[in-house]
Amino acid sequence: MNPVAVFVVVTSASIVFGGCANRTPVARVGAKVVNAASDARATDGVLGAHNAFYAASNLMLAGDAEPMSAVWSHDDDVTDLSPFGDRRLGWKEVRAEFKREAAMKLGGSVVSKDVVVGFSDDMAYTIGVEHAKRMTVDGKPVEVQLRATNIFRLQGGKWKLVHHHADLSAPLEAAVSSK
């Protein structure tokens, strides 16, 4: 693994998952908040960015990768580990991958369920399960459920995605390798 990528992922994870003294306890979305001291404004902002990512993902499945530009940071340290088995580092590579995925026009939809949000002053994460339905690979319908982690950074007052990691999916990996 590229040492820079390891540094980026480990550094981001350490900041989000415990390296920050001002870290707010995790809140379960759609369930009771674990700690009443959670800042609802930050939780709502992170959840809004999370939902915007999945809305952009659905447009990408239909063939339009451009909405991803609005939800992602364009920095050189962003990373994407997709269910297609790819690992991309830096906005240039991540954006190129989104264009490639959009060109496949897999169709269908993806929703994120069982979402958990955690955040600090300028970093946040969401974890959940991605449910993708009615996608078509080589003319055959594909449905997958993947665990996913998203890491966000506060940039210019907005939460921007800096890392996405989803479980590998054999049907989706096969779709990429056949294209």
C-alpha cells in the first residue's frame, strides 16, 4: 500500500475516532441520541452531507458523475475505496473513477441505512449499510448490501467528503473488469 495513502487514512481515522479532544459522542440517526450533549446542528450538517453523497451516487448510477463534485473535497488527500475493488487517491483519480462508473450506467438506486454519525469540530464520519437495488450488470439485475464508512472535513463552512470506503462486491468487481 502506498505510504501516503496509509498516512492519510490512519491520520484521518485517528482524528475522527479519538485523536481529537473535542470529539462529540456518536449519535444514532433514527434512534435515540447516545449523549444529550451532542450538537444537533453539527449532526444535521454531517447527515445532510451524507445524504447529498447518496443522492449524487444515485445520479451517477444513471450516468451523471458531475453532482459528485459538489459533495467531495477536491484536495489531493481524498480517498475512495469502492465496492468495485478500486482504490483511488486524490481528487483527480477519484473524479476519474466516478466518470468511469457513471459511463457504465448501472441504473437502480442506493440508499444508506442504519446510519451512525460521529464528529469533532472539523472532522466527521458516518457509518451505515448501503442497499443497492435494481442495478444491471451484463443485463442481469444485481442487489447488494455493503457496509460503508464516509469521512467528512469541514471546509469553508460546509462538510465535504474526503473518504468513502465500501465493502467489496463480487458482482460489481466483475462489472468493472468486463468493461
